[in-house]
Amino acid sequence: MNIQEIISKKRDKQELSQEEIEYFVTNYTNGQIADYQAAALVMAIYLNGMNEQEVTNLTISMAHSGDVLDLSDLGTVVDKHSTGGIGDKVTLILAPIIASLEIPVAKMSGRGLGYTGGTIDKLESIPGYHTSLSIEKFKNNVKEINISLIGQTLNLAPADKKLYALRDSISTTESIPLIASSIMSKKIASGANKIVLDVTCGSGAFMKTLPQAEELAITMKNIGKLVNKETVCIITDMEEPLGKTVGNSLEVIEAIEALKGNMEQDVKEVVFTLGAYMIKLAGKGNNIQENKQRMQEQINSGKALKKLKQLIEKQGGDSSYLDNTEKFSKARYIFPVIAQKSGYVVSIDAKQVGEISMELGAGRTKKEDCIDPSVGIVLEKKIGNEVKKGDVLGFIHANDENLAKQAQKKLLSIYQIDNNKKEKKNIIEIIE
């Protein structure tokens, strides 16, 4: 067996065996297969696809290319994963709610590369919060308070890291088999028993169209089935940013307010739907509506916010920021964006909003880039909202005056206002 034969098979639209896939993953990870050879195989997969068994074998091989975390001593651990979007602060709200229901949340999250920071970057806007813990400490925290959120400290799915970088460099990121195996290999390696996937769809998502999102969701669900990981996929809208804020400290503040009962409607629909299915998969309630009601009760009683405080304190952070969000670092300039006409908001292109936030310093283009936690965008008007000329559409938070003025103009141009009101579905489809 050699890599040339494997490339030829996939080039000629033949099925790769488990042994061939394992050979490729092992030898590419350890450097025995050159990037140009891997690129040829990846392009063949991109052009000719993979069947269900091939995708599953690729996922398992990548999951076992590095460390595999064993969380079996924590009971049923339900993991939630999003395929990404703009203003996605869901984990910050959802994880404490679920943990407050005595369902273990043991989550490793990544840093952001692109429009805004990842969950870990956002948590680090709270002074003192440690995102790097030993696995023993990570698991002990879950045993003691039902929750721990850390960065990826283990060498999880190193094959995926190499392949992801390669795919990006040769324009093959849109391959459904490769996206599905990338996501699911990390979920398997991180020890999840059951998985709820938030598959975002729209301009600010990886999957721009519903057929693409459905194909990805079904592929990942089938992988889950074949590896005995019960998986539910929920397709959510990402035509506009989720919630009001895009940025790091700004999103943390919105998450804190949400746990105090002040939650934006689109955020609430997404959080409560994902959470209701997490509760179901954990075996703590089969009725989705009742599960949502239980989540609301945890917010109303203050238990969900208390759980976030426990998490922050347990990992060295200053929980007083939850009581007084004014303590978070503030941007030097806050510029309003003013509506130039009356009507209804019909479009706010999520991708373009993300690009503005990155230009302000809320995201990174390279792993080495530093994130400015204080900058970002606050949207005061969303799709479906009525607007009068002179109303504030949003605010630019910036530490550079020129960047702020540029962002101001760009955000105004992104807002599309029309006479006819547009309705939007936040939850598009649920695939159980």
C-alpha cells in the first residue's frame, strides 16, 4: 500500500478501505506523506466525495490520531457544538443553565480565528479566568460543580489540525465529508457521550444555503450513529448576527444579562432549543416544551447565573464582573449609526458585520494576533424591527477613531431597510 495508489483510487471515484484511510491519516500526521500528496487526495475527495462508511472511517482515524479524553466517570456528558457564526455567545448562556440542572458540562472550546474570538477568548475578558487546566482539575471541577470550560489542552485530533490548514490553502474547505469528519473527530476525541450540533445556515455561516446545511447535518448525524454517539442536529439561521452584540467583552455582557432574564428573542430560541435537546439526550426529560420551561425556571430563580459565578470563581476569575458589568474594559470611542430612512429592517449581512468587527480588532486573521476584548458592534435594530429616520441602528465600539468612522459608514451600508416587514425563522429545522 502507498499514497499514490490511494490517490489514484479516489481520483477514479473508487471507495477507499478502512486500512487505506488509516494509512493516510497515520502517515500524514507523522510527516511520512508530503503536503502535495495529501493535497492531491483532498482535492480528489472534494471533487468525487465519500460514502457514509468512508466518512466514518476518516472521522474515527482522525479522532484517534492523538489523545482521546475519557469522561465515562462523569456519567452522561452531552456536548454542544456550533459550526460557527457571528455573535455566537450561546455556550456562555447555555452551559450554566444546563449545569444548574445537574447535567455535567465538560467542554473544551477553541479560540477564534476570523471574525470574533472563540468562547475561550471571550471568557478571558473576565480578569483571572484560567482557560488552561490539567485534565484532572478539569474533571474534578465537573464532579464538584457540574461544569468546566477550558481551552483545548490535549493534543486532540492532530490529523484534523493538519488537514484543516491544508484544506484552507487549496480552496477545499466546502467539502461536506471533510467538514463533517473534522467536527465529529474532535467531538469523539473530547469524550462526549452524546452530541447536539448547532448547524448554522446563512451569510455568516460556513453553509450558505439550506440544502448544504441539511447535507452536513445528515452526514454528521449518520457518523454519530455509526460510532454509537447519539446526535441531534439543529439548523439555525445566521443571515444576521445572533443577538445584539458582536465582540468579546460585549458578548460576555450580553450573556450575563441573558442569565439575568434579559435575553434577545433570537438568542432565546436558539439557546432553549439546543438546551431542551441536551436535557433530552441526558435522559432528564423527553418533553421538549417542559425542558424549555425548566430552563426558564433556572434563569428566573437565579440558579443559572449562580452557576456561571461558580464556574468563574472555580477557574480563578473575578465574579464581581457579573454583578457590575461596568467593570469590563470599555472602548475609547462609541459612535452611533443613524438610520437615513424609515421602514423595516429586512437584511443585516452577518458576514459583513463580522468583517467590520475583525477590522476593529475583535477577531484575528492569524493565530498569533492579539484580540482587543473591548471593541465590537452593538445592534439596536434587527430584521423585522421598525425603523424611523434618525433612529439609532447600532453602535460602533472602537479604540481607533479612524477605524470607528470607517466602521460607522460600513455598518450603515449593510443595513437594508424596506417598506415591507420581513419575518425570520431562527430555528429552521431539527434533525433527530
